[in-house]
Amino acid sequence: MGLVGMILPEMGNLSFLSFLNISHNKFHGSLPFELGHLRHLKVMSMRVNDISGEIPSTLGMLQELQHLNIGYNSLTGSIPLAIFNMSSLQIMRLGDNDLTGNLPDNLCNGIKSIKEINLPNNYLTGKIPLNLASCRYLQVLVLGHNNLTGKIPENIGELSMLEELYLYSNQLTGNIPSNLSNCRRLQILALSSNVLSGQIPEGIGRLSFIQGLDLGRNHLTGMVHYISYKYK
């Protein structure tokens, strides 16, 4: 059956806690703001519950947190700006909720160590921030199944560590940036179900580690010239 109940404010009294995993249970109710008192916490995983309400901004006080996973819940509201100032954060997984609002323009200013931003299946709006290129260590970006608009940032090719890019099922327009081929480590590129147009950049065919390529349901022209695979 799993554990049932609410996450009590008293959990914030566990001041030396460094690891918290209550995933795959039946917890409900909102996240107490007292969780921000867990100053030594490095891992917080609460995925697959029925937690509702907004993400408390006090989570931004967890400056030692490296892994945040509260996906597959019923969270609402916008992502607090404080979350994007958690200087130790490497993994952010908030997907499969009911989150709304825009991503901040200065997305990467405070999370420069981030390796994974995973926010699919929400109701996020606005544009993909140009500041994204400042996330130098980013390996995985998942923004699929939201309501994002505008163009894919031209400087996305500066993400030299990027391995997986999922932007499918949004309302993105314009061309696929030609410098995306500078992401030499890219293995998955999923841009389907948008309003992208123009030629498919020739450099896409030179992504030698690519394993999954989905450009369907757009208004693209041209062809992928060739793909040479490298095997690890």
C-alpha cells in the first residue's frame, strides 16, 4: 500500500538530515515551508505521491541540496525564483505536475552546477530563456509537453555537455538553430509537435553520438544528410 498521510511541519526539525526519500507513497496535502530548515539536506525525493499546493519558496534556503525530485504529483503555481538560486543543485525534476508560469530570464545565474533540468508535462508558458547557455554543465534538458512559445535560443549550441534535449509538444516557432551541431555529445534530440520551419541544419547529420532523432509534426524542409555513428 505504501505510506499514507501528510508531510508534517515537524519534519523541519530534523536539522541534521542529509537524505530524504518518500517517493512512491500516498502522501497528500501541501509541502510545509518548514522543509526549508533542513539546511544539510543533499537529496530530496518525493516523486509519485499526491502532493498538492504550491512549491514553498523556502526550499531555496537548502543551499546544500544537490538532487530535487518532486515530480509526478499535483503541484500548482509557478516555480519559485528561489529554486533557481540553489547553488549546489545538480538535478531538478519537477515534471508531471500542474505547474504554470514562465521560466526566469536569469534561469542559470544561481544554478551554475546544474546537470539536469526536467520539467515536462506541466503548463509552463513563455520563452526558453536566452540565459540557458550559462548552464555550462547541463547534460539533460526536458521541457516537453508544456506551452512554451518563441524560438529555440540561437546560443543553445554553447551547451557543449548537452546529451539529451527534449522540447517536443510545445508551440515553438522559427528555425532549428544551426549551431545545435556544436553539441557534439548530443544523443537524443526530440523537437516534434511544434511549429518549427525552415531547413533541417546540415550539421544535425554530423552528430555522431545521436541515438534518437524526432523532428516530426513540424513544418521543416530538407533532409538529414548523413549520420555517422560512434559506438562507445
